[in-house]
Amino acid sequence: MIDIGEFLRECRLAVRSWVGWLGGAQAVPAFAADSLAAVGLLDREVQRLPVRDFEDWIALHTDLSSLDVVVLMETYGGTCRARMDDALPTE
């Protein structure tokens, strides 16, 4: 079974890491105080990507999905629940 708490912690850590990499140490406290602070920083990064030559789409989508999860949970009070699907591999 999926550990939702661990999943959420990993999402936050992934976004925090990306924020620190893109915005430097000064951007991390702003993200810690308000997860929406990361949106502009990440938006600028995505806009500058070389779309035709970009190769790691899976990592990009994973990172952006992590931001979605963090913002929905922290800003809008969203919740996460696991739903097992027999069509998906579980191991």
C-alpha cells in the first residue's frame, strides 16, 4: 500500500530542492512560508526550456506534479487518498 504521508513529504522535498536549485538559498524560506511562491520561479524555468531539444519530460512532469500536490494541499486544503487499481503494477 502507498504511504500517503511519505508521498507528500517527498513531493515537498522535491519542490524545495528545485526551488533551491533555481532560486538559490533565499528562495527556500519564501517557499517554506507559502508554496505559491515557487510558481513564478518554476514558470520562468519551464518557459526557458528548449522544447525541441528537451529530453527529460518525465522528470519535468513529475516535478510539476509535485508542485501541484504541495499547492493543493497547503494552499487549498486538498487531501490525498490512495486508490488501488488492479490494472496497475503494485510492485
